[in-house]
Amino acid sequence: MTKKVMRRRAADNVYLHKDFHGALNQALLYLHKKYGERAVRDYLRQFARNYHAPLRQALVEKGLVALKDYFERIYGLEGAECRTELSPDELTVTVPRCPAVTHIRKMDWPLAPLFQETSRTIHEAICRGTPYKAELIDYDPKTGRSVQRFLRRSERPI
Amino acid sequence: MISCTEFIPAYSELFKFLEKKGGARAVLDFWNFFADAYLTTLKNLAAERGVRGCWKYWSKTLNEEAADFTMELDEEAGELTITIHHCPSKGRLLELKHLKAYGSYCRHCDILYRRVLEPLGLEYRIDLSRADQARCRVTVKAKPVKA
């Protein structure tokens, strides 16, 4: 019979629990099945509006560089490649392999059919009310490879 | 993509969203679904190895979540205790001053793990009296076998 003690402090580890991708995926599957497609998008919009409020404010104040810095940071934390091309009125973000989709596939979990909305809907919601708009111009559900573009609106912000 | 480092606020927002849709019952329904559909690794480990399986499960998750904790396993007593000195999830929510967390956020840890472990003959207890300081204490104990 064994007695064991494990003592860890926060600084002993890096905060990176990739199974959280699977948890979010399950949540999207549940919302979709129980409440429909619209609920998935409404939830993601609510998340973006509330959680990303500081990022949206930074986008208004600093422009597209705020998004560039954000994407480079979060993909960097996950050890994933993220290529950005920034001009004054346009930002293109190319992700060759999405770390979330990669982990979900690795664990053999079924990918939520609306998983790409974690990019499309959230980015559109971040841009709402700013001088910029978001477009998901390419997406591969097998790998999560994506090309996202953010550009200055020609019309008034909505 | 929602980064796995941003999942906790997304989780909290999900609970708020569900509560708006269908009250506390809708949140509870989701937690029950989530325990059944997602916590299969814990279920399998606990079914095979009891409290030792629970030790193995939380050894991975608590380290990956960079929790500040002490976990103690006493196989003779059939008991596992986890003292969370600082919960990385609740701690994050407390740090996010611009985001109002779901009021009963920590309750999911009570519902989910109890639902997985108790049908396997393990008693699950969680003391959430200091959850407002991102602290809690979990006890998992093998239920005595009736003669």
C-alpha cells in the first residue's frame, strides 16, 4: 500500500492544458445539438463581446497591430506557427495547422461541425463597432489550417 | 480559435449563456452531459484503479493547469485528498476585472466529479467554503464494502 504526496506551485509548470480544446469542442457539440446553430454563434458572440472587450478597445486605439500581437501571442503559447502580414489597412493571419483541431484529431474526438466559428464568429464580433472587419477566407476542417483577413471597412462600422 | 489558455473564461461565459437560456436547470443539464461525455479518462482510471486512478488523472491535469496544490494519496486508507492552494481557473476569473464570472462557477467541480466517481463506489467531497479566494479541498474516498 502506497502513501504519496505531490506538492506543486504554479511556477513549477507552464499553463497549457490542451485537453481544454476538447472541452470547448464538447460544449459546441452540446449547444449545437440541444439549441441549434444559432445558439453556437450567439454564445461565441457573447464570449467575444465580454472576454475580448480589452482587445476590441486596443483595436480601436492602436489599429491592426493589436490583433497581430494577440494572434502571435496565443499561437506562440500553443507552440503553433502563425504567419502575419500587416499593412496599415490590412492584416492577414495564416495558420498552417490549428493547435486546437490538431489536438482534437489526435485524441480522436469528433470535431464539432461549427468549430470554425471559433474563428469566424469570434473575429467578426471582435471587429464589431471598430473601423475593421474580419473575413475567414480559407479553412480546412481536417487540420484547422486557416487564412484570416482583417481590413479597414469602407463603410461605417456596425 | 479560442486558445486553451482562454478556455476558462469561455467556460464561465458558457454557463452564463446557458443560464440565460434555461435557468440553473440548463447549466446543470450541461454539467451532467459533460461529465458523461467528456470525463471518460477519469471514469476509466477510477474504475480500474480506484483512488490510485484518481491520483493519476489529477497528476496530469493539475500539473498541466499549473495549479498550486498538495495532493496526498493513502492507499491503505483508500483516500485521496487534494488541497488547492490557488486554483488556476478561479484565480484567472478573479484576475479578469473586465469579466464577471458565472456566480456558481466552482460548483461544476462538485457536480461533474461526483457524477463520475460516486457510481464507481467512491465518495467525493469538495469544500468550496474558500472558493472566493480560489481555494478548495477535495476528498475522494473508497466507500467501505458492506458485509
